[in-house]
Amino acid sequence: DIVMSQSSLSVPVTPGEPASISCRSSQSLLKSNGNTHLNWYLQKPGQSPQLLIYLGSNRASGVPDRFSVSGSGTDFTLKISRVEAEDVGVYYCMQGLQTPHTFGQGTKLEIK
Amino acid sequence: QVHLRQSGPGLVKPSQTLSLTCAISGDSVSSDSVAWNWIRQSPSRGLEWLGRTYYMSKWNYHYAVSVQSRITISPDTSKNQFSLQLNSVTPEDTAVYYCARWGHTQYYFDYWGQGTLVTVSS
């Protein structure tokens, strides 16, 4: 199984400041067709996870351009250019390369 | 717009069977472009994919190794829904269970059910 690791359990951020959340996979998520099978989800309190980023760096419908992803292969970083109060929740990276699909343990974004 | 509505009991006794249903609107359980999944979430195990079913010339089933001896995912075409059965449950199976849709060409879970907290306790 591919192991997904998120190095930080919690990231405290001041509104208006940037934030970064790291994710590492135990093997490359780059497929031969050029797609990177990494997705990011945000789970707000009391809600189901919602898709933020798919196939490496593509924002899902309705996701503001404050969200971006850098990295490749096995190391990735989700970046929020200017954190807003509505961004609080737990962020998960997930690999879609193969089953079983596996998730990182989550990083909680907290407002200072 | 796709909507997944989960139903089932929130309390199951140890050694019994956990049963949940996910009713689909806005898509078909028989669609050949998506797969229908069950995922659970607990403090100890995080988000854990349990298995999926999908139709592509025939019905296909894939299960996580951790539960494969105890799990059955079944489509019901007459009601446009799919179900999860997990046998011989223990307190370690206590979790929030989600159903979710996966696109074969999109490669992500795009729609999720509302989640069902299932507690295994006598």
C-alpha cells in the first residue's frame, strides 16, 4: 500500500497570512501519461471531506485561486496565499494512483 | 447534481453485522464511468478506504485487505443504491462511515454521503 504522510498535525495561521501544508507519499504518484494522482480534501467541522485539488494541481470547481500546490513525484505542498477564516478545518492529501486509496493523517489549520 | 444519502443504524452490538445503505440521486449505480465506495473515519485509523463496486461489462468488487474477510458491498439497481455489510464487528469498527463516488477518468472522490456514526457496543 502507498503510505501518505503529513508532517504537521496542526498549522496555526494569522488571517491574511500564507500557510503551507506538506504531504509525502511512499512512492511516486506520477503516472506515465503525465498525471500526478494526488488529491487534497478539506474537512470542515461536522462535514464530509470536500474536494479541493485533484490530479496534482487542479482546483476543484468553486475553489479560490488562493489555493495552489507545488511539488512532484513524492513530495507536495498545499499553499494558501492569504488565509481566511472560512479555510479552517482539517486538510488531507490522498493518493488516487491505486487501490487501496490512502489518505494522510490530516493537518488542522487553525486561526491564531 | 449528484446526491448520496446514507441510512442505517448508529449502534451495533459486538459480533453482529453492520449494515448501511447509500441511496443515489443524479447518477446511476450502473454507470460505467464511476465506482461506488465506502470509506470510514476514526481517531485511531484516520480516513480508511474500505472497498468499492462498479459496473463495467460486469459488476466488479474490490476490498481493503484489512476487512476483506468480513465485508460485502452490494449494488441494488432496482433502488439505485448500494450497501455495505461488515460482519463480526468489534469496538475497533466504531467510526464514521461515508459512501463516496469515484470517477474512473477523474481519479478522485467527488461526491460524499453525509456520514453515519456507527458505534459498536453492547
